Amino acid sequence: MDETKPVTTPTPLNKTQAQARADQVLAFRAEQQLLTEQSVLALSDEQAAKVRDYHNDLLQQLQQGLNIDLNEKARHLSLGMQIVSFLGATALAASLFFLFFQYWGYFSTVSQVALLVTAPLLTLALAVWLQRVDYSGYYAKLAALVSFTALVLNIIMLGSIFNITPSPNAFAVFSLYGFVLAYLLHVRLLLAAAMLCSFMFIGAQFGSWMGSYWVHAGEYPEHFLFASAMFFMLPLLCKQQQFDGFATIYQTLSAVVFFIAVLVLANWGSVSYLPWSTDIIEGVYQVVGFAASALLVLYGLRAHAAKLMLTGNVFFALFLYTKFFDWWWDWLPKYLFFLLVGLTAILVLMIFNRFRAVQHTKMQYIAEQHAGVQHG
């Protein structure tokens, strides 16, 4: 007598992979039903029952273990819960911020320090406890965001109490705590916040090394180029498969920071450290922007990273249209200027359509090879 074996997965899946697996199962069921109705596929009752039981067990395990969505309604509700949890965390953080400032003067210095030290620790303990009792993870992430806000208030208020000179090292503390919370509780928003704090800290350090006050680090975009390149390469050197969406955040946010810095330098070369004329500096960074955005599109295409492709497309268009504006806006009639922009967009569409056709040809070739092997 055959016994139904428990469903096991060969490798651990993160939530994105589990959701894709569940979507694949649901799509298979819909296609199977359509093929059965059209008399293309006919399974025996025993075979259909085995497939159905296998998929039921698999979906149950994925849903219980990773809290995935099994239909469109559940997916929409999950999106709503994410939005509500973000708004709730923002509101609670703002409430904590204004509570401190409202009644801060009524506490002694010892009480103030005790409150500042215990607030992030208590909210961190609450987040860890919520993660254990609530499998959905929304409440734990909400508590983690409040804990991060409490630490930021901790550093700011302690500096105010003891009259500590402002320092970029505070951003290093924010960044470190954000990374700890992000990896401990799988909070992508905190990962992005930690990265932004890291950009500020590294940029401020570069500014100090170059002889400027760290507060003015943002006035020199070249301070952020190294940090953006470093964070972009991090997922390639250290895999983030067990952390859902972390690799995408690392690379997408790094690419956005990099291209914003290059875009500024491509139009205002006077803020660069390079010992060249402004025109040469702007020309160099324009070439860098075009080349890097085109390479990002190709990389996203090969890595099947849609967000990276979108980022590369957006910034390639920005670099292109800013050059069009510099070249032709002052002396071309406006209708002709926008006609050239439209024709350029059509040309880009043709290029992408060509890439799309090549991909379809590759997929068709692979399918034909697979069919030939099966017939052979």
C-alpha cells in the first residue's frame, strides 16, 4: 500500500521563491483544468488525486512556513497590511518623538538617560518576542521600526543633554543598529534606512579627509560614488538568498545613489574634485552616466532583475534628455525639439523590441531542443 510521502523542498526557500512556487502550482492547476476540458490531457483519478494531494501539502507547508498568499484577494490584503504597518510604525515613531519633547523637561537628568537607554532595548525585546509569537511578521517589523526610531532619539537627545559636538559617527551607530534589526527581523525598510545612514557616514568621512566640514558632505557628490559601488557589489560577493529582497535593495538603492551623484556631476562639474575644466568634467561624467546606465540595463536583463533594468532605463533616459536639452532647447523650435524626443523614444522601443525578439528566439530554440531530446 502506497503511503503519501511528506513534501520536502531540496533547498530552503525565501518568501519570494516560495510565492513564485505557489504561483507556479496555481497556474499549473488552471492550465490542467483547461487542458482537461479541451480533452488534451486526461489523467486517471488516481493520478489526479496524487498530484492534487502533493500540491495541497506543498501549498500548506509554504503558507504555514513563510506566510505566502494563495490567491489574488490574499495578495491584495497582504499589500494593504504592509502599507498599514508602515503607516502605523511611522505614526508610533512620531508619537514617541513628540512624547519625548512634550514632557522632556519634567524629568531629571538621570531619568532622561534611563529612558533613552531603555527605550530601544525594550522595543527590541518586544520585536523579538513578537517575531516568535506572530508568524506573519508584521507586528515584529512594526516594533523594529519603532526601536530604530528610539535609538535615533537616544543618540540625538543624549548629545543634547551632555552638549556633545555633532559627529558623523552617529550615522555609523544608526547604520549598525539598522543592519542588526534588518537581518534579525528581516525588515527591508530598515535595510534601506541603514544603507542611507551608511552613505551619509562614508560621505562625511570622505569630506573630512578632503578638508571640508562633514555637514557639507552632500555638496560633493563624489563622496558617495565609492559607497554606492561597494554596496552594489555586496550581493555578488555575499549571497542574500535567505533574506527576501535584500539583494534587490542593495543593488537598486546603490544604483539610484550612484546615478544621482553622476547626474549632478554631469551637469555641474564645478562641484567635482577633479583638476580639470568644468566642461571636461561634465563630459566625462556624461559618458560615465550613459555607459553605466546601459550596462545596468544589460546586467538586469541577464540577471532577470526587472527593477535594475527599470533603474537603468530611467537614468539612461534622464542623461539622454538632459543632453537633448543642452544641445537643442535654446535654438530649436519647441515642436521640433519634442519631435526629436519622441523619435528617440521610438528608436529605443525598436531596440528593446529587438532584444525581446532575441529572447523569444532563444526560448523557442530551448523548447525545440528539449522536445527533440524527449522524442529521441
